Amino acid sequence: MSRVLVGVKRVIDYAVKIRVKPDKTGVVTDGVKHSMNPFDEIAVEEAVRMKEKKLASEVIAVSCGPAQAQETLRTALAMGADRAIHVEVAGAEYETMQPLHVAKILAKLSQDEKADIVIVGKQAIDDDSNQTAQMIAALLDWPQGTFASKVEKSDAGLTITREIDGGLEVIKTKLPAVISADLRLNEPRYATLPNIMKAKKKPMKKVSAKDLGVDLSPRIKVVSVVDPPVRQAGSVVPDVDTLVAKLKEGGHV
């Protein structure tokens, strides 16, 4: 049976109104509610379902970040993951951490843990990069099934239904493989109170990026983060001629 490695990220909760820092270097995170990235919840759910169907022997959750990332890992454990690995990254290094760094960390851990499947959310809702799964597959030279809306076991490996522009694409991959979870892959379960209590006793290992031989020097520099422009109020015009005149004034026609 397969061993599944799942990447989970701690992000600002989807219901929180984002505020840009006054110096425009990023967004305000202090004192703001955080939770597991929604697409990563779907990834955890899929991994746990694989174990329930006897397709996987073990589910390992991994998160990179400060000490608070352990809360996200405990959520994954409460959902059904067997154990967790916290890759401790804090301070300035965490603020400049990029998808390539995460991909290198997950690729190294998948080798160390002898994982057969790596599942991550298709993207994080904070940076919307949609790069980590593809980079992991490239680093490991494994096949990838991105934007997965259905994953089934086949004789040689996996049959994955992908969401693409204008429809669905079905591909077959051998194992080991990398999967990125799309919105319609499943409906994540809620962690029950008994499982939350059990999660506190499940093993969680702490390592650093240095332990894994990963250099966290940033490859990209964020120049500025700004709020989107405020949408101007609309107006009602009496007739088509006035509408055309206003469009001409605004340089739209």
C-alpha cells in the first residue's frame, strides 16, 4: 500500500478582510485569524479517504512555518492524518518563503519518508501561486495530476480526472506521483471533538530547512503590495446618446 505525504499551509482565514501594511511590504498578519488553506483541507481529506479505502497505509501531514503552523498540523491530524512533520521557518525567512522552497522541502521529505503519493492543494488562497505541486513533480521527476477533481486507483497506478478550461481531462499515471487538489475533488470532513483530543497525542516531528539541505534565500523580491483600486459608483443616464457621450468622455470608445 502507498504512503501519502500531504502539504498543508497556514493562511489568513478566508472570511477575514485583508489589510495592507502601511509600508506596502505585505499584508497585516498579527492578531488576524488564521486557518488551514481550504484547498489543503481537500488534499488531507483525499489522503484520509485513500487510507479508509485501504489504498494507503499511512498519511503524513507536513507544514512549513512558525510555531503556529503546529495548530494547522493538529487540524490535519484530527481529520485523520497519522503523524505530522513541522518544518520550522520563522521571522524574515518565512516572510520571503516561496513555492520553490516549499517544493524542495516536500520533495526531500517525500524521499526521506519513502512516500508514493504527494498531495497538495492546487494553490494557497494567500499568494495564489499554483506552483508547488508542479515544482515537486519536476524536482522528483514524478508524473503529476494537477487540478484533480477525481482520483481512482488503477492497475498501474492512478486514474485522475483533471479540471481544465472548457471541460475535463482524464489521465493515467504510474506511482509514485504528485497530485494537486481542486475544489470539486471532495467535501472535507469536520474534525470531531474526540478526534481533536486524539490528535494531541499523535506524533509530530520538528525539523528545519537546514536539516533537509534546503537554502531559503529568496529568488523573488516583492517590490510593493497595494490594495486594488476602489470601484467608482455607477450612474444612471436618461438615454443612449448620453451614454455614448459619457463613454467618449471617459476615453472608452
